Amino acid sequence: MNVLVVGSGGREHALVWKLAQSARVTRLVAAPGNPGIARHAACVGAGVDDHDALVRVAEHERADLVVIGPEAPLVAGLADRLRVAGFAVFGPSAGAAALEGSKAFAKDLMARGGIPTARYAVFTDAAEARAFCRELGAPVVVKADGLAAGKGAIVCATLAEADDAIARCLERREFGAAGATVVVEEFLRGEEASFFAISNGTDCVALAAAQDHKAVFDGDRGPNTGGMGAFTPVAAVDAVAHARIMRTIVEPTFAAIARDGAPYRGVLFVGLMLTIDGPKVIEYNVRFGDPECQTLLAAMDGDLLPVLDAAARGAPLPDVERASRAAVCVVLASGGYPGRYATGVPIDGIADAGRVPGVTVFHAGTAERDGRLVTAGGRVLGVTAAAADVPAAIDAAYEAAARIRFEGVHYRRDIGRRRTAQEATR
């Protein structure tokens, strides 16, 4: 099969890396790709927002399957455009991608589908939003309705913080059009988990659960980022919890979006809070997470291509082999991220890091200039280790991370430690 992967980040590097291992792949192309992806696939210079160019690439490459990695082109309708052109696409339509593109839409679907989630209301008026915050009481969560690169959900410990979050969205317009509408919801207590399932429009299969670390500093301090690291498996998502999540959340979600006339073909990432009353939805994402994807695929046994292809074509889904390993991803970020940061900084030590057993270094924000690998984004690399259990994967990931050098490099030192602490108390 000829496979085209759309995207240029760490998630797409992990997808290309895994697909390259399939005996069924004859040609693998990425658009636009990155220097790490170029080790496994041919990279072509078409941006993820240039739908015309991406259709031309798919036609030129005679793609049998197109896998869309990022959320923005999905929300913008790239999957629809490619399907109209006759291609099999792994990725939901724009109608289904509204599950991530609009938090207000997603909450409304949950309400209609009886899917457990936090109490909420939707606002465009700042005064009304602040009044609802006082009705709920602190802590409270304020979310920009649209896409905000993983940074639009603001957890507010006090009503003063909630007032400021509302001002950031509705008055100062820090999130642009994405924050012109806000969802205000009650703060859920419990353990977070990210649950992944694949649908062919009719049926679905579960992949696994992972847990990410959003805050930039150790101990979950500081502003949220796109993700500073992740691990899998999640101790709290045992067989009983897994079955309950599928029965009460995942299957009803796919059924509800199908009733809306947008059958889902792709992967659904459900952000969950495991409360004392059971799992509840925090948010939906319509793509593999980043860096969760890196851990899921590093731990995954078997061939990824058959399930992606079946989902894209609406064909019966094959069984997915349960992962027999654990994996941990540690994100190496530019100094200053998620605020201002320098780019073009030379990177050394990746080859040395890759010599640690079980480690793969995924490129997220890199470029090549004058024959040297340099930084080109906030999140630069995802050092990912697969091992027999989470503690062993943590040790390998950090051994490898210590071998990589670039000026200003920053990474958390506690990725996965939450899991080991939880296991110690069980």
C-alpha cells in the first residue's frame, strides 16, 4: 500500500515510525514531515492547511490510505476534501471533528447522549459567565470553545482567577476566535486518564489508556503546555474501568455523532476524570494525542496499518493486540516554552540517546540548517522508552534524555512518577 501521513510533529513521527514497520507498506510519504520523519518516509513540502496541495500530493503518490495527524486540518474539513477526491482517509469528517473543534458542541452532544461529564454552561457574555462561576463556586474550569493548541482550558482555584480567565477569553481575546465563546464547568476531582478508541463509522475497538503531564514544571506547576510527557499503561484503568468507559462513554459517543449524520472514522481520544462516581468526560480530541501517541505506539505490539485502513474504509475492524509493555515519553522543550523561546539552536546527542535499549527519539520541533539539526519549535523532541514496566521505562527515558544537548533545553524530571506513586499505595 502507498500511505500518506499528514503532519510534522512528534505524533506524526510516531505514526510514520510505526507504519514503516508494516510489511504491507510499499511507499510511505509525509507532508510536510520533519527531519526525524525523513528517516522513514519521503517528505514533501505541503503544509497541513493547504488542502489543495495535499490533494495533489495524494493524487501524485496514488495514495491507498491517507492518515491525518493534527486536529486543525480535520476540523477544517481536510478528510472530507480527500474523500470527495476518492481517497480512503483515516480521520473524521469536519462534522465529527467538531467534537474537538467546539467544546460547546461536544458538551451539547454529551448532554443529548447521556454521557457523564461535568455540569456546565456556555457563554459569550463575560458578566453572565462570571455569575455562573459564582453559582458553581471555586475551583472552576474556564475553557475556550475552539482550538487553542492544548492551552485553552484554564483551571481556576479562586473566583478571582476565574474572572481573569474569562477576561482573557472574552475581553482581551488572547485566544482569538477560539475564545469568543467559553464553556464554564464544575471542577471534577479524581485521576485523569486519556482513553483511545478507533471507529469505522459503525463499530469500534479500544486501543489503550495513557496519562499525560500538561504543566510545564515538575509537580504540575506552571502554565499548561501541549504536553510535557506521558506514560502508559494507567494503573487506574483496569479491566473493569476499561469496560465501563467503553459502555458508558465511548460507544454512546460514536452512536451520538452518527445520529448527527457524521459517522466517525478515525481515532477518538477521550480525556477522562476518574471520579468517585465513575469516569466522566473532560474533553474529546479527534486525533492521537501528542505525546500520548508516542507512548501508545512504542508499547503496541503488532501491525498498526490494518486497523487504520479498515477504519478508513468502513470495513470490519481487526482485533488490536494488547500492549505487553509499558512506555514513557519525556518531552524536551525549548527554554521559555510555552512562552517565548529561541529557534535555530543546534541539537547534539540524539544518536547517543537512541543507543539506550528500548529508546526511540521522536522529532517534534526540529529542522535542518546548513547540514545541522536545530530546534524549530517549543516542543523539540519526545524521548520515548518502552520497557517491561513503567519504572524501567522511566529510567531508560531519562538516561537517554540526559544525553541530548541544546542550549536552554528544559524537561520535567517527574514524568511517570505519578504512576509509580499510585502503585505504591495500592
